[in-house]
Amino acid sequence: QVQLVESGGGLVQPGGSLRLSCAASGSIYSIFAMGWYRQAPGNQRELVAQITSEGVTNYTDSVKARFTISRDNAKNTVYLQMNSLKPEDTAVYYCNSIGIVTTSGGYEYDIWGQGTQVTVTS
């Protein structure tokens, strides 16, 4: 069974930086896309950034030029470098993977991590 484990959340002052990591474990052959979503209290979960296995990226407008998503396909790991953080970036950040092919030929469409809290406050 494929699982996603996130790390790197925490408390940071406005203007600071954090780096989130998410490692997929299990008998993985390939993952089409990996990404990060976030959900603040009272808000819907929203896409922050996503990257395909070929390195094509997609960002929500509010984080462009501040956040960078990257991926190590050999390690099935995705990273989110967050710079110039703002209080409105405060949320639980969830890792997501779609289009997972296992080494036994199985397929899982959509898997989520447990979430990691990011709090930006002075």
C-alpha cells in the first residue's frame, strides 16, 4: 500500500521560509503528479502547487514567485520551498499524489498525506 509522509511544517515569522517534504513509500513504479494543497480554518482545500513526473509545474497565483515545488523521482519525494511567507499562508498543508502505478501492476488514482501545520505569525 502506498503512503505519503510529510515533514517540515512549523511556526515562522512573516517573511521567513520553510521547506516541506513529502515521501511516498510502498511498491511504487511511477507517480504521474505530486503536489501540495492547503486548507485554512473555514476555507476549502486549495491547490498550492503541483509537479508532474516530467517536471511540469503549476502554481496557484497567490504563491507564484514565492514558493517553488520540486521533485526527486528516484526517491518518490516532492518538496515545497516556501519563501517570503505571509500570515495568509497559514494552513494545514497536505501532500497529494495522483496516477500511482505499483510494481505489481496496480493503480491508485489519488492518495493524500496526513497534513502538516504551517503557521505564519509575528
